[in-house]
Amino acid sequence: MKSAVDQLSSMLFTTVILAILMLWFTWGILLAESDVLRQGFWAMNSSLAPAWFSQPGRIPSVLKFWFAGLCLIMAVLGINLVFCSWTKILRIIRSRQAVSKIIMLIIHMVFGLVALGHFGSFVLGYRYEQVKLREAQSFPLPKGFGVTVTEIHFEDDLSSLRQRPRDRAPGTFHPEANFCEVAMTKDGTEVARGRAYFLKPFTSEGIQVTLKRFTPPKGMKSRKVRSGKPGVRLIITHNPLKTMVFVLFPVMISGIALYTVMTWRMRPNDKSN
């Protein structure tokens, strides 16, 4: 039993699993470059994991296999993390000078929580990627919530909305000046109101509303049209573990930096002895 624990907590086992993980990610990148599978990755990015397996034919089987393999590798890495942390706890109990080891143990545990948080973001909450709305239109959400677009403010030339972002001339679009105002409702009663900009979403009640793009005014057929109200395309998400991940991630980075500084200072003393 002790031998099995030592093997599962060894650095060699960790290195092997991380190497496999890197190869698995490399395979995923190659799959994403395929014209045949690119749409499948887009569908995976537009919804949570339960929807991937509940809608036959929407996600190619090879992508489901890739994701299942990724989960398996991460589970094995989690087992390694648990055993590695356990052996460090035993060493800390037996050691008198264990400050650096305690910090490394905390880093291990925080990393595990961050990984669980990322995994939870694939299966918990909800994500609606293609929400197309115009002024005064609403989108219903679970648990009685809803999002209503109360105002769309667009200052640039409407004809630019018929162009792809990469085809627009520099200076024709000003993301900091264009926004949509949204109201969050609960059982028909407004509970919050705010603006959603590009790269600056509106968040309330744990629900995030991200402005993805503006859409041309309804009935717009000519590139010369310069009047009318555009629509918006929103991404609406609810991730109950997002706050935990955002809080723990800098804690993990700070712990790694502190451990590096402490061990760096310890090396000269070790050599002098």
C-alpha cells in the first residue's frame, strides 16, 4: 500500500500525466483547425457539457471522446494531487521547519479547487451564446429571471454593421461609445439595470450579460442606410463558481511566487552548510 501511495504521489507520475495532458491539448488544437470539426467546437463553446451529450448529432463523436479523455486525464491528475498533498501533510507533521512545505501544500490544495471550479463551469449554471434582441425585447432565464434590452446606443455608421470586424477601416467603429442598456428582472419585477459594452459586461444576481456584437436594423438591405435602430447579439451566462475561481487563482499565483522567493533564499544557506 505504501509503495502504491509513493508511486501515485511521485514527481515522475506527475510529469508523465502532465506530458499526456499537453499531448491531449495538442490533439485538441489540431482538431480545432479542421474545417469539418470547427463547427462542433463552436457548438461546444456555445453551451454547457450536459447539452453536448443530450443533443445527438450536434457534436461530433470524436470531440465528445476528446472531452471525455480530457476529463479522465484531469481526474488522474487530481488523484496524484490528493496523494501528493497527503504525503506532504505527513512530512509537515514530522518536520520542525515546515513553513515552505505548508505553503506548497496550500498551493496544491488551491490548485485543486481552481481545477474543480473550471470543471464546474462546464456543467453548472447555463450559457446562452446567440441571444438576438432589439429594443424592448426580452429573453427569459431560469428561476424566474429575465433580461430586457431597454436601449441600444450606436453612434457609428450603420453601414459598418454589414462588414466583418476585420474588414472595417480603422476608426470606423468605437467600442467605448456604443453600448446597450439592459434591465434584469425577477418574476416580472426589475431588480437591476445597467450598460453592457464590448469587453465590459453587465453583471447582476450572478448573471453576466456580454455584448458580443451589433446587428443591422431590421429590413436594412442597402449599405447606404444610415438610420434606424440596430439590434444586439448577447451572451448570457450564469456560473455559480466563477467568483471562487477568480478569488483563488490570484491566491495560487501569489503562493507560487512566495514559495519561489522562500526556496531561493534557502539555497545559499543549504550550500554553506
